[in-house]
Amino acid sequence: MSNFSKDNFISKYAFYQKVMYIMGIVTIALCGFFTKVYPTNTIISLCLVFVLFFVTDTILYAVNYMDSSMLFMLFRFIELSVFLGVQAMANKAPVIVVVATIFIILEAVEYVLYKAEYDTSMVNMRRYSILVPMIVNLFIVNSKCEEYVWLVYMAMHVLSLIIVVIITEWFVRRGESYEKEISKLKLEMSRVEDNNTKLIEYQERIKSTNDQINYQKIDLIRVNKELEQINLEIESQSEIMKYMASTFDIPKCINFIADAVIEVKKAKLCAVYIEKDVYMNQFGTCIVKTNYSSMQRRLNKEIDSIFERVSSGHVHTKVFKHDMLKGFKFIGDANINAVAILPFYDGKKIYGMMVVGSDEENFFDKSMSYYENCIVEFNVAMNSTKMYLAMEDMARKDGLTGIYNRIYFKKLFADAIKSTKLKKKSISAALFDIDKFKKVNDTYGHLAGDKVIQMVASLGKKYAEEHGGFACRYGGEEFVIVLPGYDKESALAIMEELHKEIKSTPVYFNDKKISVNVCLGLTTYPELCSDPELLVSRADKAMYYGKKHGRGRLVVDSELINDVE
């Protein structure tokens, strides 16, 4: 509506104008037929003029030439002038005069308003320009008609001008009012749009703030979970530290650490391996914790080869994923997607390792500190245990021979008797003494005697440990061996082998060869001795019996030795 004359006025006016053209043609034709005022040729000419304008107007609208303001104004001015001429020529046909006057008013209104954009000066200029064809019209009428007719035409023109002014002024006022309303609406719309823009910006800020809050909530939840995990790990490490300080039992310590890793880190596998001779263990110690029993069996078989690769430096990577896992056959079909191997160091030497596995590929990406702290605690416990065991071993063992002394023998013997009674099995004991040991000391010296004692003790320890028993130095040159689970026949075979090896093993001292022989006494519970507490005493009597009857003999307990004093 801002371009009122073009977008609204002309589009509607064009339709009514065509209707009026047709009505004008019909009116002129009817007037000419009934009044007979004008000749037929004049009537036809007038009709042709209307037809010509109708066709021209229709064509110009169809090809959009009416969009050109200059062409439109020229066409309407010509129409206005022609209708004024028709009005002047039709003074004897009132109907035609009235029709022409109506057309003049309509054409004048459209002429004045077309694309005036409610500009008062432009509207007034076009109103004044209408006077030119009207004055010409009055001259034509004055030259052909009586005076009263001229006055009538004069009055009609004045009336037409007044009507045109009233109509155009109403449109201009209406347009100005409408423009003011439009301006207000536009202003309000602009404010609304500004408010909408601000509201949208505010909503975006709120959305952005909400997103940040949500992200912060997510981060807070994640941080809380991480803090809970950290607290759990700290508590676990504290428990590990306390447990390590409370015991010197390395297998139990390994079990405790493996259980903690499974519980705290939710790992699917935790295995701890310690090689032999680290804490006086004769064999490698391996503890495997996992729900995959088949993987546990395979890892127990493969653990030695894995440790060999780690300790030799062939394995440098801590964490293994993807194709790197193919080197671990123990995984098999278990759902393990990441494995970490962490070695235990004693100085620069690797003495063990921890193997941890998970079904999560990125399980070890965050931190390895928990496992490393566990290893540190275990290293401390291991060093403490080794020191304790070394001191304990020194207290338990004979300083010269390295085998158990008589004090610790009492505890070992008591435990062995208790186990024998519970299991209802046999137990054998042998006591042996170096023949003519004083002569060795007197002939070769005490250092040579020490060498002899060490050789006999070493062989005694060897045979005892090979058969699951224990040996100790019972006196100066006396030794005792206990073999739990062995009856008379099996124990006798072992002692015969020991006796034979001692006799065939000379001691060399200062380029001198010293031959050694012993006398052994053997007894067995319950075959030969009814009371296990008397095994050593009975073995001692059997040995003493051998010494009395020629030395260098292996004597088995029997009724004969009861009379020996």
C-alpha cells in the first residue's frame, strides 16, 4: 500500500475502466438509435473511438506498458481530451454528455493520482493541468452553442473539478493517514524485530549458557568420577602399604596386589610373576587373577617365556594393542584388547613383572600411576622381606655349612612330626657322623677340617632337598637328615647313595687329598620306631652302634641297637 496509485488503484481501476468503455459504447449506440440526433456515421465514429481506447488500453496493460508513468499519463491525458471533445459535440444528447462527464471525472481522478505518491504539489499540478482541455472544451462549446448551453457546460466543468478535487483529496488524505499508520506499524514492526532480534540473541545466550552449564555438569560428573577413582586408588594403595608392612609372605603380598588391581581398576586380567631365588624361593612364583580359566592355564605355561623376553630387553613397550597382541598366545579367544607389562626392578636388574589386561582398547591411556605405585610398594616390601629372610636365615642356619642349625631343626622337626600324624604317613630320620674327624684336624689343621665339614653338609643338604626333606648340623661333625613321607626301604636307598657319594668325594686342601667317610644311623616311623618323637634318638643309637662295630657303616634301626650304651 505504500505505492497506492500503482499497486492498488490502477489494478482495480483498469477493470472498471474496461467495463465503462463497454457501457459507453452501448450507451452511445442506444442513444444514436433512439434519439436520431446524430447521423449514423457520427454514432459509429464515437463507438469506434471507445472501441479504439478499449483495445489500446487492454493491449498496453497486457504488455505492461502501463508501468511506464510517462506513457500512462500521456494516454490518460489524450483520453481526457477526447472525452471532453465528445462532451462538447454531444450537447444535443444529454445521455452521451452525462456518460462523457462520468468518463472525464474518472479519467481525471486516475490522471491526478497515478504515481503521485501522495505528493500534494504533484497532485495540485496535475489538477491545474486538467484545466487546459476543459478551457479548450468551453471555447468549442461557446463557438457552437447558445449562451445558456455554455453556462451549463461551465457549471458541469466546475462540478467535475470539485468532484475530482474531493475524490483526489480524499484519496490523498486517506493515503497520508494510511502512510502514517504504515509508518507507525513499520516503527512498531522495527521495534518488534529489534526486540525479536534481542530475544533471539538472549535465547542464544541462554542456550549457550545452558550448553556451557551442561558441559560443566558433564565435566563435573567426569571429574567427580575421576576423584572417586583417585580416592579409591589412594585407599587401595594405603591398604596395600599396610598389608605389605604386616607380613613377609611374598605370595600373599602378590595375591593382595593382584586382587586390588582387579577390584579397583576393573581389569580383566592381573598376573604377577617373581623369578626364582629372589626371596629364597627355589622356583618362580606366579599368581594369575582372571575370569578366563583357559587363559589362566595358558598364561601359567607361557609366563616364563614372557619374562625371559622382558628381562632380556626384547620387550620395550609397556602397552600392547591391536596387532601387537598377536605375540601373546595366552590371550586366545578371550576378550582382551589391551595388555600392559610392568617390570619389577632391583636396581637395574629385572626380577619380576606385572601383566594387566583389559577388554577396553584405551584402558591404559589415562594413567599408569596406580600400577607403578603398586610396584613401588611391592619393591619396598620385597626388600624388607629379603632383609628379614636373610637375617632369619642367618639365625636358622649354621654359619660354617649354610644348612639349618640344631635350634631351628627342633621347629622343623616338630612341624614335620605334626604333618606326618595328620596325613598318617611315614617319616624317616638319619643321623651321621664324620669318622675320625679329630685325626683330620690334628693332621691337616682346623681349616682342612672345616672343608671336610662343608663338603659333608653340602651333600647332606643336596640329598635332603632333592627328596623334599631337610638337613641340619646337629653337633660339631654330626648331621641329621629328615625325609617326610619316606618309609624304610625308600629312605635306605637314598642314604646308601649319600653314603656312597661322601666316600667317593675327597677333599683337597693345600695339594693334599683327604678321604672322608661317615657312619649313618637310619630309622623310620612307624615301621622301626613307634614314637616319632624318638626318631632322632633311635637314629643316634643306630649310628653309635655302627661306630662301635667298625665305623664307615650304614646301620638301620633294629632290636640289636637297644643294648648299645
